[in-house]
Amino acid sequence: MNKLITLSALALIALSGCAASKPKTAADMGAVNTLCPMQPDCALPADSPTTNWNGQKVAFCCQGCVGEWGRIDDKERAERLAKAK
């Protein structure tokens, strides 16, 4: 019985350590935004694709939005990013 309790406790400790080390949000990964700048109604998963723009890490809801971001000018990027923070 003691072995079972010990093994259970070790398993819980190991699992909680794994969960604590994973980023929970795009902001935890260093992104400056909390919403997708291309689709602000889309949530950002923890493993969001990102790109760097003007020295900032920008996160997106999907790879398609990264492509769209690459096709707009800097003025529109700045406007969209300001709304996505």
C-alpha cells in the first residue's frame, strides 16, 4: 500500500512539473499581443505561430494569418497590432 501511495505521489509531482513548464498563452512565449491581429475574434493557442516585426514577437491564431500579415504594409500592421494587444 505504501508503494502505491509513493508511486502515485511521484506521478503527480512529475505531471505537475510538465504542466508548469509548458507555456499557457502566447504572452507566456513572449508575444506582445493577446489576440490574433488578423482575426481578433480567434483565440491564440499556446503553440501559436509567431513572427518578429519591429523587434516584437507577434503571435497569430494560425499559419494562414502569418501569410496575410506578410502581405500588408507596416501602417496596417501597426494598427492591427495595437487592436490585438
